[in-house]
Amino acid sequence: MAVTSARNIVDLQEKGHFEHDNERIIEKYTLADKLPSQLKELNLRPRNISKPAYSLRKLTTSDKEPVIEFLRKFFFRDEPLNLTINLLETPESRCFELEDYAASTLQDGVSVAVVDDQGNFVGMVINGIARREEVDYTDKSDECPHPKFKKILKLLSYLDREAAIWEKLPPTCNTVLEIRIASTHSDWRGRGLMRVLCEESERIAKEIGAGALRMDTTSAFSAAAAERLNYKSAFSVLYSEIPYAPQPEPPHSEARVYLKQI
């Protein structure tokens, strides 16, 4: 899932969200939940079936290195724009400008990860906070020394400027939580982790007094995910209409900016 914009993480205990253990445990139930009643009809006893469990925890700036390592494995190489311009040319290649961009809002205290029973990351959303009084449509790509990543930053600046979200939100909305990057471990995809992470992001948005959430999508898959989560398209543009933009292969034909008022 590719989502971008430009803006992190408050300790749960400081916020008082979890008084006892700094984690939220969420169980994933499957069709196996129906087995006991079905087997009872056959006079059979069900075997003990373990239900995969995972927990949510907020990220902090001290998580930067493992966060980057996770994104290098499960986001940077799959993202359509990165693939299109061959941003990472070899398995060992790194784009430090991309890494700095990805981690730039960890300090905001609003990003969340899913961890497995061993404490390993299996999914995460890197979020940021945007405020009406801090709006800045300056093209940040002018400051980027990396020629390939500069193209992506220029596109993101274009989306930010043309979407003009503050003109589309009520004047009483002064804070927006941006879902900037969302990624799931390949072995955990299809288990609904993104919905859990985005719902937790919405809860955090309400907690900090945000009036809306924003999600910029650069792939058809992330756009479909946004719509499933009831985000509304506020702006869209075909890549073919922007001469300097990367041109991903179908079905990734356009970039969109989504909003969800809360």
C-alpha cells in the first residue's frame, strides 16, 4: 500500500491509553470459530486450534532503525513509483533521502505498528500531523540532491498544492492526521492488519483533536483500500497528465488525495 504526504509517536502510557501493559491485544478469528458447534452435531470433540494474535503499539523516534529496515523489505521495493524509476537499483541499494522522508514524522507521536507474539513488526502505518496554520505549498523537491527521488517529491508537492485540502475542510478543522505510509509483512497480508492500523489511526486522530484524516494514494491498490475505509476522493490526477511524474504500469494510472472527516 502506497500512501504519502509530508509530516509521529507518543508513548501510550504517557497518554494513559493503556494503564497496565502499553499494548492492545487483538485476536484474528477465522472460520475455525464455527467448528465447535459443527463438531458437536457429529459428536466429535474439537482439537485445540490456536488463533494468531498480535498487538498494537505506538512507535517512537527510537524505533527509526527497525522501522526503516522493515520498510526496506516490505514497502520501498514494492511501491509502484519507486519501481517505475528503479529507485533502488540492486537488493543492497539504499536511498537515504527516501529513508529520512519516511521517518520524518516519527517525532509527531502518532504512528502505529502491529507486532507478533515475539515482538517483531508485521505491519505499520507512519502517520503525521498537519495543521492549518502551518500550510506550506513550497516545492520541497528543490532541496533534494537525489535525482530519482526528486521526481517523487515533486509529484507529492504537486498533489499537496493542487488538492488544497484546507479549502475543502470546514473552517473549524485545524488539524489533520495524515496516513503517509502503510506496509504489511508479506507473510501477514490478507489478515486485515491495514484496517486495524487505519482504525487505530482514526482513534488517535480523534484523541489529538483532528477533524479529518488524509491519505494520498499512488497505486490502484492503496486507492481501493482507502475507499473500503470510507475515505472520499478530494483530488485525483492521471500520471500521464504530469510530464515530469513517474509513469507506473497499469493498473496504477493515477494519484489521489483522500479525506475522511471525523
